Amino acid sequence: MLDNNDLQDAIAALDEYGFDKKHSSDLSQARNKQQMTKYIDSLDYSLRRLLILQDTVEDLVAKKKHQITQHENIQTYKTKVINISRQFNISYDDVVQVMVNLKNQTN
């Protein structure tokens, strides 16, 4: 069984771990621009490497924005199909099937 000193040591270790996690220069801990700047500065990258990093981040941001837009468009489309199914009192699957049939007729 733990005595009081062991318990105190365990609590102190946990507190220190929490403090280190909060004040770490690790990128996974960065939550704002200042923290990210501090982390990137600690990498001591040359201008060339920083430009590559910038280009990479811009590509990732554009990709993420595109994914979010796609998701929003899909949700909007699903909502429209649901509204049509309610309007005509038919199931969602029936509306989709009608749409597929119409598409096949036009091809």
C-alpha cells in the first residue's frame, strides 16, 4: 500500500507532467499562432525549407477547405432529397431511385 510520501511523489510527478505538456514546444500542443511560431522557430529552418513548409501548408489548407465544401454540398443535397421525399410522401430511397431512373433515361 502507498504511504503518504509515495502518494505525494506520484502527485508531484503528475503535476510536473501536466506542466510540461502545457509548456511544451511540441507542435501537437500548439493551439495558437504564437505557439506554432515558437515551435517552427525552434526547428531553425532555412528560408528554402520555410518556403517549402509554407507551400505544403497552403496545399493542405486548400485540400481541407475543398473537403469541407464537399461535405457541406453533400449535406445540402441530402437535405433537398429529404425535403422532396416529405413533399411527395415517399421514402428517401424511392426519391433516389427515381433520380437514378431519370438519369438513365437521359443517357
